[in-house]
Amino acid sequence: MSTTTIVVNGRGIRARTGQTILEAALAARIVIPHDCATGQCNTCRVRVYDGTVDDRGTQLGDSVLACRSTILGEAVIEYDEVPGEERRVGAVLSIEDLTADIVQVVMGLETRLLYLPGQYVKVEFRGFPARDYSPTLRLDGSADLTEIVLQIRREERGVVSTALGLGISAGHPVKVRGPFGSAYHRLGTKRLVLVSTGVGFAPIWAIARASRLREPGRALTVIAGARHAHNLYMRPALDWLSSQGATVMLTCSGADDTPGVLAGRPTLHLPRLTPTDTIVACGAPGMVASVELLAAAGGATCYSDPFLPARAPASLRDRLLGFFRR
Ligand code: FES
């Protein structure tokens, strides 16, 4: 190991070769946003403007994961300033079935938690383990500033999701911590392509709505898919996006002949990606990995949030990610 200098958001710091970017930054009291520190959550994605690092398989365009990538020598690193991690307490306000498999949970917090559309938070319903969820909006676009709206899939053996409406109901105390994640809305002029499967639509809807309201002239394509047609709960949101000039597509990878629903996975219906596109993919890890590859092939800027099984131990999550990223 030798020492070198890296520049992080304009500040030069001493670092050791072989150290991760995150370790070196934290040692210099620069808090690059991070969560898992094991390469799973994408929160610590940073851009490498100059120099080289060992990205250890995490490179997407000009970005790498700071918690995995190690320093080889001088480098210039940039990360986005995002709202810092905070904690809030609150209670469940309502739980409503959107489909037989998907439930909408609205929580009220004592005070607002700042986050960017598309980021995720850790939610702990009292008596249950914490889970990662992406705050969104109701399908009509509404949400108060102190509300957190979640869309959650009921997993067959999910400790938390199976308790929604049973052990967890209105009034249940919650703790919320965050925000985390790098797949959030960024203002821009490039075409924005948003892709989701299942409840990956939650962050995609938050990003799409923010984009339409804040940059209505920007080209926007939204592709939302589900394995089963009965889980295509996002129609009202897509109808609004369509009315605002966005190109929208609903896809179903299972057998289905519902009018207006395209057959196959969302990636089948992706437009050809070019360097002038920004794409965000949220949902099934396999879909997200495919989108990352297609974005890399087309030179598009890509941000992603793979929804990994909450109950999988870290080693299995690593193997899953490794498999899907191959
Ligand atoms: S903190 Fe680096 S991927 Fe989670």
C-alpha cells in the first residue's frame, strides 16, 4: 500500500491505495451517502471524473460504487449532495389493497422527512424487522408533506408484508430512517426513460410525477410491467402521465390478452438507448441487470434500484447480485 491524493467533491484528501473510496472519504470526514456498505443498495454511487479506480465490477458509465471500488492512485471523485439521513416516528394512517397481492400503506410522520423522488427509506413497524421501501404518491398523485405512501407486495412468507392489515393496522407505530439510494430524480434535458416491474413502480411513479411537474418539456417514456395482469395497478398513474405527454407502456410477462397491455417483459419494449438518454430501472434484479447492460451498450446514463429479497442473508444477496450482474 502507498499513499496518494484523491479529490472528493473538490476537496483533496490523503488516501491509501487499496482502500475503498468510501473508507478514504469517511476517514477524512467526508460522508458520501451510503447504506449497506457491501455493494447491494447503490446508495454510494459516485462519478469518477479523472484517474482510475478498481471498480470491482460496479462500473455503470462513468460511475462506480464507492463502498466496493478501491483506490489505485490519484483520482477525482464527485457525488451528488442529497438530503442527509434522519429519523422520524409516526403511525400507520391507512392500509388499502390495490390488488390481491399489492397493498398501499400510508403513514403519518410527526415532522416531514426530506428525500428525493425515487430514494428509499427504512421502515420499522413496531415489533417487526425494518424493511426498505420507496416512498411514492397515491395513484392520483396526492401525498401530504408529512405522509409516507408505500406500495408493498405481499410476499408469501414475508414477515412484514403478511402482517399488513392483520398485526399491523391503522394507528400502528412506525419508525422511519433515511433517505438512501441513487435512483432518484435529477433535472436534465436528456430523454428520461423509466422502467419498472411490480412495486418497482413506486419509485418510478414518484420520479415520473416529479419530472412532469418540474420539467414538463422533457421527453419521458415510462414502461411498467408485472408478471400477472391483475397486478397492473398503475393504470391511473400512467393515464395521467399519458395525458401530460409522456409515452407510457404497460407490459405483462405472463399469459394475458388485456387490451392495451403489451406481452413480454419491459426490456422487450425499451426504445433504443443512446448517449442522450437517462434511464432509471427499479424492480426485479434480473430486469434491472438487463437494463444496465442495454444502457451500457447504448452509452446511456443509468441509475438503478434492484429490489432484493428482504429475508435473504447477505451472502445470498451477494450471490443473487453477482448472478444477475454477470
Ligand atoms: S453503500 Fe455502497 S452499495 Fe450500498
